[in-house]
Amino acid sequence: MTLHTEILEQPECLARLLEDGRVEAERIAAAIRSRAPRFVFLAARGTSDNAGRYANYLWGAQNGLPLALATPSLFTYYCQPPQLKDALVVGVSQSGKSPDIVSVIEEGRRQGCLTLSITNAPASPLAQASDLVLDIRAGEEKAVAATKTYTTELMAIAMISAALRGDKTLWRDLGRAPRWVEAVLKLDGQIGQLAERYRYMNLCVVLGRGFNYATAFEWALKLKELTYIIAEPYSSADFQHGPIAMVEGGFPVMAVAPQGKVFDSMLGMLGRLRKEHNAELVVISDAPEALSLAQSPIRLPAGIPEWLTPLVAIVAGQLFAYHLTRAKGYDTEKPRSIGKITETH
Amino acid sequence: MTLHTEILEQPECLARLLEDGRVEAERIAAAIRSRAPRFVFLAARGTSDNAGRYANYLWGAQNGLPLALATPSLFTYYCQPPQLKDALVVGVSQSGKSPDIVSVIEEGRRQGCLTLSITNAPASPLAQASDLVLDIRAGEEKAVAATKTYTTELMAIAMISAALRGDKTLWRDLGRAPRWVEAVLKLDGQIGQLAERYRYMNLCVVLGRGFNYATAFEWALKLKELTYIIAEPYSSADFQHGPIAMVEGGFPVMAVAPQGKVFDSMLGMLGRLRKEHNAELVVISDAPEALSLAQSPIRLPAGIPEWLTPLVAIVAGQLFAYHLTRAKGYDTEKPRSIGKITETH
């Protein structure tokens, strides 16, 4: 199974990027510092857009950079790109071939912005159009559902953040990420067993907040692409304003709730879902209080700093989506209706 | 029924804001022009966040302003607000009382930014914290589900856009919006009849693109708040990269597809959904080709310029959500689990 193999390759891919890409990341950070952009304008689609959500929180919290997620249709349909003066324009795409993402980078160059691409294809049109390129070095991704290119995109974003801060502690934490991912991969059999329980689930919501808002979106996307269930991602804050009304007894809620600054808010939501709404909870966490609320707890290794939990937690979500796909009798290698390269215009 | 009454009040509310708020909008535009912000940093929650999505496209396409949607948890949990130099900081909130939205405006002031609030409560903490206020003048909104404050927030955003452009044609178009909304309200009985068909629907997706990406989110939110169904909003571009795999025969897809620059792309998607996936389509449009693909067509008045279609199309979505709530036997006035004021911290 190519998908499973690629999920298992992730510690190696992350270690390789960290080792071989650090000089590039430092050079990119130096170029960014020298231009002192007022904000980041980031274009991506699908899985890479979820990596962009991580950048939105991480570069905001750790580097003080406000981030606007580009709306590519402004460029391709409305032909009205915004004024990008003093922006750092970033494209994230594993293939580097999405025409709409390339067009955002090209417009950035036309307006004289510093441009950066994060891609698995350093010879792609996207990379060629950019001033700066961080090659995520994930090796060819054959499975249609992206896994190792997602976690290496997150690593690339985290490396640029660490390089911008020039903080050795951050680099030391990054160096431990491959081993945390390895620890999650050891849960493969256990996650395979607990996925059985969801054989007949046809819809769910996926909750995350802060840095793990991205994880909720990416976990939901894997579930949608592979298992064809309706999986709707939410920040726990938005969820409690209205959508929580949907939750009745037995309603399945997936949650990403590692320890950190938003943990208490997530824990309160999980308690309410379990005790007041009688929801069914699948919880990825390193905190016993959160895990004990879940019918299906998935325990993360202890000690991951909050900013790096998205790189580790999503791996549990990938394994869950993979095993649920098999439990439902679907093909993990040939999901319906999607191709590998996003060709949106 | 307060909700129904407030839906019906919208032409009057829009006309009042247009008449009484124009001077304020012009003054706000003058202040913005004089500061020449590099980008907009906008904070909102729930329905107002959907109004922010409209601003994202409209101010981008019509005014060249890149827009970053704030992630309030960066302010309230991570205590790491980004550097907002040269930003226009905007808060949108009907009550003006959401502490996390107020905190974004306060941070903007602390950093010396120009700040603007769009609110139904000009004496609220949000308004008091802002340099500039556009009062949406919708009158007290008693129903828990927001309707007239949404369309007046869109109108406020559109008026600021027109004022920034200083273009009489845009103001003339705005003046026609109340009558277009009136025309949609005449479909009340017809929408009530077609909603019956969805009495047992428990999930659906809602598609929109470009300016109407916001409409898809807001229609989905009304369905979730009032009818407790799972209603997932998508841009048609994101939908075709993966999630379309969920669609099997009879799967209900709501679509907002008025004529304009993204229409061909929406029409292609609707044709594929009907012909290849055998989907069930509820389509809000002014285009016969799109309406004829739908089992449940909802016809918009002809001649609405694309940028104003969100103000008109959502009214059909509100009526649909209202009537479906009644068809399902739920209380339109007391939805479960939500209160009127968003008190997220």
C-alpha cells in the first residue's frame, strides 16, 4: 500500500528536510529580514492550504507576521489582484504546477514583492517563478492522498519560523520532531483497531484550535478524500456559536487537543460534548483529562511543545483515515474523483 | 415569528443604511485614503465573519486592498498579536460586545493603526474602542439567528467600497439593492413549498465562489443553527479537489450561482454534479442554464451586478432555512445551544 508506506516514511522525510534544508531556511529568513515585509500573502489549495493555516498561526504567534490567505479567484477570474506593496508573497504546492498558485507568485514579482515557494518540485513552474524556494525534499509522493508532503510543508514553515527567530531552543525542538512522529507510528495497530468502531459512520465534525486549527482541517480533508464521509472542520470557538446545536447523542466528534495555551478551552468543549450532548469522541492528545473523556483516545508522546504538535498529531489522523478507509472496504490508493495535481484555474 | 419578520424587514433596513449612513461611509473612506493602509486586518465571529469573507473579495477586487482575517486566539490565548504597522484594523460585530473582537481593535490602537468597527451598537465597547464606526442601523435584532444584521453588514462593506472608489455607478447600483431584495421576498411562498422536499435531509454541502463564497458560508450557518443539519460550505474550486468524492446519487448540494465572472466555473460544477454524480440540486441563480439543472431552482431577479449578488442571494437562503426549520418542526425563535451575543474569549 503506497499510502501506508508514505505515512511510515515521514520521520525519515522530516529528518532529511531538517538536515539538508536548514541552510536554505536560514538564507530565506535572512532575505525576509532584510526586506521587513509588513504582511504575508499566501496562496495554496487543498492540503497545502491547510499548511498555510499553520503558517497563519505560527508566523503570527512566533514571528509577529500577519498573514492573508490569498483568494486565487481574484487573480484568475476577477483579474483584480490586490496591491501587494511590502508583502512577502508565498506559494505552497507539492507539485508546483497549480496555475492559480503560480499566477499569485507571478503577480507578486510583477509588483516587486519578495516571493517564496514551498514545494516538493524545485524545478516546477512555481519554483521557477519565485525568488526563494524551500524544497521540502519529501521524495516522489505516489499516493493520491497527500501525507508526507503535508508534514514536510509544516516542517518547512516551522524551520523558516525558527530561522527568523534565530533561536537555538526552537531548532533543538525541531530536531526532536522525527522521533515524536516515530512514536505515533507505533500506534498503527491500535489505531487500526479503534477505527473499526467507525465502519458505519457517515459524518462527523473535527475540532481543533490555535496551531491545531490546521490539523482539524487536514484530518477532515483526509477523511473526506479517502472515506467519503462528511467531515466538517471547526475551531472549537466557532463550533460553540451555533453548529454545536447539531450534536445529538452518539454524534461523532474528532478532536485534536494537545496540551498548550488553548487546551483548557478545548477541554471545556470536550467535557460539554460528552456530558451534555452525549457525543462520541475520538481524541488525539497528550493530556490524560482529555483522553479520559473519549470513547477512542489516541495518546501522543509527552513533552511536545505546542507549536510543533501539528506535525505530530496529524500523523495519528492520517493513520485513522487510512484504517477507516480499509474498514469501509474502499481503495486507499485510488480515491474517487481526485487527481494528484490540482489544476484549478 | 420574529425571525420571519426580521427577514422581511431587510429592504427597509438596507434602504435606511444607504440613506442615513452614506455620509459616514464617505468620511470613513476619506480617512482610509489619507492613511493608505497596506492591508486590512479584520476580526469577526460567526455571521459577521461571513460578512468579513465578503469584504475579503470585494475590497480585494474593487479596491485593491489585501485582507487578512484575524485569528482572535492569537490575541486572547497566545498573547502574541502580530505587528500591524500600516494595517487598517476592522472589527465586525452586531452586538459590539465580543471580547475577542474588541481585543483585536484595542491592539490595533495600541500599535497606532487606523481602526474601524462595523456594528449595530454604536455605543458598544467595540465602537468605543474604534477611531471610525459605521453603524449598520438595523434596529434591534431579536431573533437569535442573525439575518438583517448580516445583509446590513454586507451593505456597510459595499458602501465603504463604493466610497473608496468614488464611483457614481456603484452608488446607483447600491440604490437598487433594496428592491432586488424585495423581489426575492416575493418568493417566500414558493421557497416554503420547495423546502418541504428536504424535510428528512440531514446533511448537505453549500457551494459558492468568489463574492458568493461568503453566501455559501452564511447559508450553511443558518441551516446549521436553525435546522441542525450538517451543512458544509465550500468554494467550488476546493470542492472539486477531493470532497466531491462524497457525492453519491441523491446527495443534496445547495449552490449560489448568479451570473458573473465565476459563473462558468460554477455551471460546469453543477452540470458534473447532476449528470455524473446524480446529485440533488437546490440552485439560487438568475441564469436559466443553472436553474434548469436544479430539482429546486430559486430564481433571482435579473440584472444584479455580480458584486451585489451576495446581498440579494442570501435572502433566498434565509427563507429556505426558515421554512425548512418549520418543515422539520423545530422552533425558529429558540434554536438549541446558541445565544445572541458571542462571548468567546
